[in-house]
Amino acid sequence: MVLQDAAGRPSGRSWTLRRALERPTVPAAGIRTPSCPMSMPPLVPHGEGLRRALAWLAGHGGWTAALVEEACQRFDLSPADEEFLLRALRSMREAGEA
């Protein structure tokens, strides 16, 4: 037998859990989702990290794979940006510039 409250709804813990799970979820304050119309732009513009990494590498003189890896970590570059820098390093080596 299921206990009922004054409104005729099942009472007890299982009903409370079920109601909690049925409630729509709302993002926590300060968290922006892609579908949110007021989402904030990224702190660093697209491509700015790569520009900073190139300037940093240019300041160190000759490029090495270790320096490219360090630049990627310092400037939080994507794997695609790292591949770009490694390809540039390879082409510079082939041309005798690195």
C-alpha cells in the first residue's frame, strides 16, 4: 500500500526523488552554455595564442621540437596549432633556416 498526502499524491521518499529528477535543470550562476544567448566571448581572441607563441619562439632564436612543445603548453595551443608549428619547423630545417 502506498501512502498518500492530502492532495492524493504518493508520499514518501521515492516520490520526492522522482519529482527532483523531473525538474528541468538550470545552469549554475556564472556558467554559460553555447545555447545561452548571453554567452561571453573567449578571453583571448581566436589565433592570438598562436601569434604569441610565434613571437615567443622568434625571441628564442633557433626553433627546436622541445621549444615548440613548450610554446604550445605556455600559450595553451590546440593540437592543430602544434601541428602547424611542427610543420613550419620541418620546412625551416629543410630550407636550412632553423
